[in-house]
Amino acid sequence: MKLYWSPRSRSFTTLWLMEETGQPYERVLTDISTGANKTPDYLAINPMGKVPALVDGDVAVAEAAAICAYVADRYPQAKLAPPIGDPRRAKYLQWMFFAPGCIEPAILQAYLKFEIPTGSAAWGSTTQTFDVLDQALEKGPWLLGNDFTAADVAIGAGMNYAIRMFKMVPSRPSFDRYIEACVARPAFQRAEKIAAG
């Protein structure tokens, strides 16, 4: 597998996930600050010209949550996703797509302080989004109870970015505990070293 990534981007999510698998992969630096993501070769992999993107043989997939879901299923031995048929898989998928569908826009809304009617916003509201996550994390330690999954990578990476690194969103006790648990994972720490160069 080849992971196309860039520093200071959503690529961190996929770097962390790849490190959680324990499987070898090739990192291809695609520095968005130099326009490396706008070359014809890269646009053939991801026409949106964003990072991250993943190539696995003849398969190319973009979008961090999609990459997380693909890789978790590709390496079932890493136990990063409940298998098809497991009742927990429904909640796993819900949380996997809650990251880009609710968490990311709620963070942006909180940071930019823009108002949008809750009936018009696909994520509802910033408060509602973080209340729902807060309630889920109170049961913890992970989104699926005792089982760490790729959904924790997708949500944990975003929450770490928004709260711990850039203070874009006010923290809550459950968020602090969750981020501390994420940061304590050896795979998270390896990904941080890679991202730092």
C-alpha cells in the first residue's frame, strides 16, 4: 500500500491508522504547500487534489474516513473494525462517518463562529454534535466501549487537532480523557514523529 500524505493536514488520521495496523506501507510525501497534489499524476489518483489518498494495487481511495474503513477491513487481523455480521458494526460505521459528517463541520463552525440554522446544517449544531460525542465517550474508554477501532482514529485525530493542538473547541472532561488515551497509543506517537518529519 502507498499512502500519499502531507504534513499539517488530515493525513495524520491515515498515518495513525496505518501505524495501528502493524503492516508495512510506503509513505509518499505529497506536500500540498508546494502544489504536489495538483500534478496530473496525483490528480489521476485523487481528482479532488486533496490528501490523503491510498493506492493498494489497482485500487485508489481518497478521503480519510474512507481510507480508514478500507484499511481496517483489508487487515482484519488488526481488529480495527467489527466484522460484517457483528452487531457492533452498525455503530462502528455510524461513528466512522460521524467524523467527517458532523465533527469536522462542527469544529469549523465553532472556530469561525458562523451561524447556520440547525435545520439547514447537516450536522445539526456544534452543541448537539459535541453533546452526542460527550454522551458516547462517558461510557468509554472508546466509542465501542472497550474496543478501540478505526472510528476512534477518525474521531480522535480530529478532536486532538481541534482541542489539544489548536484550542478551536472548548474541552470537556470526557474529551480530555479520550484524547489522552489516544495520544498514549504507541501508533499515535509513531504517526506524530512521522508527521513532524
